[in-house]
Amino acid sequence: MTSTVAIILILFLSISCFALVILLLGKRSKEHMSLRESKTDHSAREVGDFYNAQTDNFLKVYGEVIQAFRTTDVTKLLDYQIETIGFEKGQRVLDAGCGVCGPARYFAKNAGVQVEAITISEDQVEKSRKYIAEEGLEGKVNVTHGDYHELEKYYESDSFDAVYFLESFGHATNHEQVINSAWGMLKPGGKLYIKDLFIKEAAIQSLSDDIQREVKNINDAYRYNIADLYEVLKFVRKKGYILSSVKTIDLPLEDFENLTISNDFQDLTGINKIENLQDYIFPVDFFEITCIKPWNALEFGNSRYFLQNLFYMQMHNRKQEEL
């Protein structure tokens, strides 16, 4: 009798513990989904309208390099990006979400690359063409009005050595579509580079609601769709990219310009103005992601990325003799 009671008690405790684990996992999943649901999708047209209205204000605060995570001397940031992306003279590269082509013009002049640039804002196209002409960069930097979700509408496939997003990826309404579109543009061995802000993981659970609220505020104010880092990595791997690096942007602290530059923009425009900085929960992390489109020929890829190349062959039913 005693042993029967003990067995029943053990079974009861086991079931209770199992139920508790399921409950906690479910709660965590719901909280994570809730955070994802805080993202507000905006149409490409709405993003274009936002920049048509606000580009002059961005130029007043940021100058022609419209990036929040930046150096006080922006040439140090741009030189860092030249090195990190790995530009080589004569390469053809694509600036997706180019702003007024501040970085594109710098890269053309200082890295010797030919830049195709695309923006959804008509005002930015007009300003970019003016700056390009003033600097005598016609033919070295070309700007197109269009939607980077559908790059295949504007450019030939497999024609770029690099596609890069400099704090523009977050405007995407569909991150996976943008990653796939960039794939189509890249030559085998070409690089995809994303520098942007991503939803912060709450260090303590009580901060989740605060992060969710502030992410939504940013998305609504700037027509943004702050990405979940893990979702983006899933999309990259699913497509077949070689994931080369994921890291915090590696800039010396003494060169870094305080993020309060964003406050200057908010003061100027009244957009998403933070009233109490002391209690503000910073809801994002800045990361850079570098990916490589696999080579179609094993003799180019075997020395470093043979597993990814074999995977590519399997996914596309290719045989070595066909490559």
C-alpha cells in the first residue's frame, strides 16, 4: 500500500513538473511572439513618403551620411566599411537604400568601385543626382528610384560583387524577400553586408514590455520594421548563404559619436521625442552581418567553404562535372 502511494505521488509530481515546464515554455514563446508582433510593417510607398518629407531634416542633423551608429568623423566609419565589406578597385557594388548617396560617392572615390544605388524616395534620387553631378561622378555612381524588395526589376542577375545595406535593411516590410532578392543580384562569391539595429534581448524578463513598447515607437515613427537577429540568420541560412560573420560594429570608443545625435533629430522634428532619457530603455543592438553567396565551382570554394558548396550542389541537384 505504501509503495503504491509513493508511486502515485511520484507520478503526480512528475506530471506537475512537466506541466510547469510546458507552461513556462509557452509563456516564453508567447512573450517572444508578442515582441515580434510589436513590429509595424509599412509599405514601401509609406517609407518613400517619409523620406520625401524628412530628408532635408536628416541632412541638417546627420549630413549626407544618414547613419545613427557612426563616428564623429564620418570618414572613419566609411573607411571601416570599405575594409569590412572588402571592396576592391573595379568591383561593381549595389547600395540598397542609399539615402542621398553619401557613402556611395565616398566608396566610388576612395575604393574605386562602381556603385549602383537604389532608394524608394524621389526626393533622395533628385538630391543624389545633384551631388553626383557636382562631384563629377556620373558613370561611377548611378542612382535608381525603386524598391529593393524587387531588385530583379532594375538590375541583371549575378552582376554585383557586393550588395550592402547601411541602416536601411530595417525599412523592409519582408526581410526574407530582401535577402533573397540580394542573392539574385550577387555573383558567386559576392558579399551581402547588413549594418543595422536589431531587437534587443531582455537581460531580465521584466524589461521585455519596455523593449516591446520602444521598438513599436521606433517602427511607427520612422516607418521601420526592426529585425529579429535570429530570424534574419535563419533566412540567410535557409537561402544558402555562407554566414561569414555576425558581430558588434568594431569602432574605437574615442571615435564614436554619441547616439544622442538621434535626439537632435527628434528635437528638430518632434518625431519620437524621448522625454525622460534617464529612465529610457534602449531597445536595440547594432550588429553587422556579412554573408557570401557560394561559388558554383568547387575549385573556388573548397579551400574555405566546402561544406556550404556541397550543400549548394545538393540543394540545386548539381554535379561537380556540371559546374
